[in-house]
Amino acid sequence: STLALHLESMLNNPDVSDVVFQVGGRQIHAISGILRMRCEFFGRMLNGNFKEGASSSSSSSPSSSSSNKRRRTNSGSAAAAADSASAAAPVVPIPDADPDAFLEVLRFLHSSRCVLTQDTCVPILELATRFGLPELTSLVGAQMGASVDVANVCSLLAAADKLGPPALRARCMAFAHANLIAVMATDAFKALKAAQPELAFEMFEVHATTYEHTKKRLAQ
């Protein structure tokens, strides 16, 4: 919708943002009110952060307050005021996050959409779980499930087993079962077997159970 596009245009826009996130060496600008409204995690984080910013602002010296008053009476002060507001925006560090994935999480919170790539889908799923965003978790899981193939099924299964959603895990397991020989030949399967042997074993277990069930049906 037009509204969603307008809200998305405010993302990572220093001219209108009032909070800056420091993520992996990058600064990402956002609108705090949207984040507070859409996500409880950011609501708690930003409310505490902004209280600190407000107290430091209120402790400015009298000479600074006087200077601010003079600026407000100056008819040409709009640009200077905007620069001052931008400079005063709090910088919030987000540790252990992929900046591209974090940007897409903020895009979802601003506009209810996100752009997924093969490189960012798992990091976005991790952040959606971390920030408590079940709607985004389901959205990413559905798109990941639609892109399952022999090359990526093991990595997607590992992510789904750790993070959810259950539908993605079931989809990956079903695909692995249907293509077990090809999946077992991949380096990704060898890595999965070394890191999570119980998950690799589950593939065989599902396959064996289905095989036995099919054999009994054929014998009837």
C-alpha cells in the first residue's frame, strides 16, 4: 500500500529518524515510535534508552539553554535545528547481529515486508526469534520452505530445529526423506552429521518408518 511505502521510506533516513542502531560497524536509522508500537523488545529497549537521553538533555548549562532560545527565534534556524536533532539521536548498539538481516527486520517493522536472500534468511530468522516476532518468523519460514533444495536442506533444517517454525522443520524433513540419497552426498549433510548427529539420524528414522509402513501396505 501507499502507506507502507511511505513508512518504509522513513527507514534508514537520517533526515527523519530519531534513533540510530550500531550494527556490525554500520549505522542504521529508524523511527522509534514505530518500533515501540510494533515490537515489545524494542519498546523496552528504547524507552529506557530515551529516558537516559532526556535526562542528559535536561542537564544542559544555562548558557546552552539561552543559545537554544536564540536559535528558536531565528527564522533561518530550521536546518540547524534538524541537524541538532539528528546529532542528539541516541545510538543503540546491537551486538551479535548481521547488519543486512537487522535492516530487513526493521523494514518489516516499518512496512510489514522484508527482502530475503539466500545469505540473509537464516540471520533474519535468528533475529525474529531473538526479538520475539512470530509473524516475521512465520513469513521467513514460509519463504524458506518454498526454496528448499538438495544443497540447502541440511542448513535450513538445522536452523528450523533450533529456531522454528515447526512447519519449516517438517518441510525440510519431508524433503530430505524424499531425496535422501542425494542429500547424503552433500558436504552439508556431512557437516550436519558431525554437528548434530541426532538430527541426521532422524532423517534415517523417518525414512525407515515410512519404508516399513509402505512395505506393510504393499504386502496386504
